[in-house]
Amino acid sequence: MPGAGDWVGTSRCSCSLCVFASRHDVLLSIGRRPRLADLYAEVEQVRGDSFRADWRITDLIRHAEQCGAPDLGVVCPDDGPEFTALTKQVRAALKKKPRKEPELARRAGRTLCDGCTAHG
């Protein structure tokens, strides 16, 4: 069971890459499920919308790579048939016209970490 005996875990029980999670928890999820994070980034890029109003998943992925993510503990491999099916479903949906026009709602000037220069 993912997370069993993992004392490094997240601060709350939620879905992977939950929009309600703290920055620490999202960075932890990006490290634990990098293929899922990349799929979110693909959706973000195609649709032009943000993961959250104040964070783009692409910025969070770059932050995790350049500034370091929290200690991952348990890593959940995304290499099974379920993830492959999910990827196909998401890519098929991205070929359809969006139900609404995406609007970026990011707050200007928000940084991911104090003193970090990796995100410009």
C-alpha cells in the first residue's frame, strides 16, 4: 500500500496533485508521481489554464527539479495499464474543443520559495 510506514508523508490525506494541497505536499507529489505531473503540465500547456490560480504545474515541476523537492519517501510508479489508459483518455479529451475558454488567473509576482531565483 503506498505510504504505509512512510513517515515523510504529506500533511493531509488527498488525491495526488490536489489543488487544495500545500506547496510542500504538491512538490512531494510531483516527486512521487512525475509522469502524472507531466500529464497535468500537458493539459495546462494545451488548454492554457493553470493548475491553480496562483501556481502553474510547469513552474512547480521546475521548482522541484532546480530547488529540490522534499524527501520523497515512497515513490508511486506510474507505469501500469491504468496510467496508460488515463493518458490516452486525457489526450483524447485534449483534442476536443474545451467546454469553456480557459482564463489564466495567476497572481503576478508570486514566487514559489523565498530567495529562489530558478523561476524568474
